[in-house]
Amino acid sequence: MIDKENYSLKTHNTFGIDVSCTRFMAYSNVAEAQRVAACIRETTHFLIIGSGSNLLLTDDFEGLVVTPESRFEVDVIGEDQSSVFLKCWAGTIFDDVVAYAVNHQLYGAENLSLIPGEVGASAVQNIGAYGAEVKDLISEIEAVEIATGKVVVFHNVDCEYSYRQSKFKHSWKNKYLITSVVYRFSKTYNPKLEYGNVGSALQEAGIEKPTPQQLRDTIIRIRQAKLPDPKVLGNAGSFFMNPIVGRDKYESLLNTYLQMPHYTIDALHEKIPAGWLIEQCGWKGKIVGSVGVYDKQALVLVNHGQATGTEVMALCREIQ
């Protein structure tokens, strides 16, 4: 277990914000997570993080920062006629799980390729991209209850998943340390090619019926073309959520913006791309001080130098 004081968090957030915490702990197994939970119970100020790819730090953190140790650990724990169950350590990079699945003929995560972050955070955030969401893969989640130190197991239905939401972000926030997630992968390949520009990208590459690896490679190319590498340009990926509006609101907007893109959620709701909205307001590519809007994707805010979290939030609010 890692246990350090006055620890820099610069390498633990993809924005590259240079702040520190009073104490930093990383647990490497369930027993260590229980020890960390005991330390949390003795403090009043703590923060649970993954790899920091969906995190904006605005100041030094005067308290305890906790994270699972970053390492690859994937185990096949069962299968049935149609599925294989993979138990993955919370600190495993999620895209490494996707790569493993594709390489072992396990399907369903191809469209989630190259999403940054770790396995534990995937279950908190309900990550998604190109018409796929991780909630459709999650079978169960193992965690340590901070208040008691007990190991608990949650099933998918317990988590109340919705668009980028779960109980871990609301009523369960700061109550558990996730130690592993079990994903259910399909033995049958059913590619999702309808969302966004996936189909057109495949067509441009001359691929009519992509293999799982070809689909993964295409998703990676699309993401790399519009999302900057945080090692080169600090960012946390898509900073804004796509708004979901009622059909009446959507039809009202469509009367003014005839070419407005949208994605149908259900009979009553439509999703409007936030990147398109931001671009219509003229923000794409603009730089304000050390922060800016990425010139290839208006959803992304970037650190052009020594930006502070406060500067990023000021730009966010102005855009909103």
C-alpha cells in the first residue's frame, strides 16, 4: 500500500493541475481497502479518485486522497452459453480490459475503446460512447463499505444506472471503496455501427463488415482525431454532458435550427450534442489565458500551459 504525506497530485489528474494533498493512500487489495476505510473514518476531509481523467482540481486538498493501485488484473470467473464473466481490479485501465476482451473473442465493449480512466470509475460514471454504455456490461461490483469496513457486492440493478449517472454519484457517494467490477461479455459479436460517424469512418476505410479489432481500431482513430492526448495537452476529455430534452423542446429548437443534430433516446426524449451547441456560440478553438476550447472538438477544455483549476472553471461557466 502507498501511504504518503504532502503528496503532489499533478500526475493523478489528466488536466495536469499542479496541486497537492495532505495525505495520499493507494490500496492494492481488499484487505488494504479495509485499512484505508478505517483511516477515512478518522478524518473529516477525504477524496476518492481513479486516474483523474474525469476530475478538475481547483486548489490544494487539505485532507486524505484515496485511490486503488493502478495495475492490470483480469480474471475469467465464469461463463454460460452466451456470456463470459470477467472480474477486473478497480485500478485496471478500462481500455486495457477492452483490448483484452477483443483479443479473447469477447464482445460488447468495442465502441468503448480508448475511453480514459479505470475500471472502478467506469462503474461510478457509467461511461459511454458511440451508442454503448458500460452499464450494459456490468454484472456486479465488489466494494468495501467505509463506515463498517465490510465487503459488499452490488448487482447491476442496484446501481440505478442512467446516462452518466449511478447511485455511486448520489446517495452512495463517498460511502464505498470499489475493489473490483465483474463485466459480462457476449460470445456473439453484434457490432453497433449506427452512432455518430462510426459508419462513415468505416466506409472511408473501405470496411463494409468490420471485425471486432477493425471496429476497435476505427473507434480509436475517431477519438484520437478529435481528442488531444493528455500527456501532450492537459484535458479531461469531454467536459460537458450532452443535454437530453423533451420532444416538445426539441421540436421547438428544430424550427429555428433546421440542421441541428440529435439522437433519439426514446419516444419522449432527444439528445442534442453539447459540442454542436458550444460551436454555434463561437467557442471552438478559443483560448483565454492558459485555458481554451480544443480546436477539433468543442466539448473539450484544455490546459495550454500552467492553467489552474479555477481558470478552467471560469471558462466552463462562461461557455455555459
